[in-house]
Amino acid sequence: MILRCHSWDQLTTKAFLPKMLEMNHGHIVTVASSLGLFSTAGVEDYCASKFGAIGFHESLSHEIKASEKDGIKMTLVCPYLVDTGMFRGCRIRKEIEPFLPPLRPEFCVKQAMRAILTDQPMICTPRIVYMVNFMKSILPFEAIVCMYRFLGADKCMYPFLAQRKEAMNNNEAKNGI
């Protein structure tokens, strides 16, 4: 079962989880995003939905552990920017970009499948996402702000948002709106 960040997560869980619990067998995969572990400016709604998916996943994981059902596995998938076109235009600092390019979808799928098949509870792609998440948990907020600024992650969505706004304005102009 794959849980995505939609309002029907709970409905999907309610539909499949009772049978999984009865059989003590199954694997629940939540596909979230690195933006559910740490956020950036300009896409607050997206970040909040991914934080919600991760919170739901963690809470469900605790519930399953508390029920002592060791046959139900869970994997949380948190990739960095995937090159699907969804956030085309997103840019981090140009000097850092060669080290953190958008990820190929096929690579993310392979990493996620490897994590699922080896019962890994969480997969962050690339691995540096683990470090950023760890640093966020131990450093003061202002230090994280400095790190985001250094990486260019604080405003990485601004070029994407500007392109999106321009496209919407062009579409409105074409349609006489």
C-alpha cells in the first residue's frame, strides 16, 4: 500500500490496515519529500502537506509497533528534488548545484524499491538529506537559516514561482482574462 499526501490517506489506511493487522503481514510505503523534513520559502502549502504525510506515517508506525504486529513493515520515502518538471526552475546556489542536481525519477524508484525490499524504515535521497535533517534537529534555528542561505535553499523556489506566475499571466493574456 502506498500512502500519498492526500486527504484519502486515512481512507486508504482504514480500507487495508485491518486485514494487514489480522494477517500480521504487509508493507506500507509513504512517499513524501525532503520538503517534509525541512522547508523553504514560497511553497508553504506543499511543505505543510509533506510534513503532514510524514507525521501520519510516524503516528501509524507507532500504532503498528504498539499493536506488536512485527509482520507489518513501513518505509518512508523522502527524495530531494526529482526531475519530473513539477518544480522546474527551482534553483539552489549555482556553485552547489553540480553537487545536488535534480534526481532522475528512475534513480529515486530504484532507491525506494531497495529500501522497501530490505525493510528499511526510511530512505532519503541523496544521503546528504539525512545530514541536513540531523543538523536541523541539533542546531539553533538561526544556524539553520545561515546554512539554507549558504546553500541557496532559502529562496530556491523563487525562480520556479516567478516562472509559474509569468506562465499564468501569459495564459490570462492569451485568453483575454
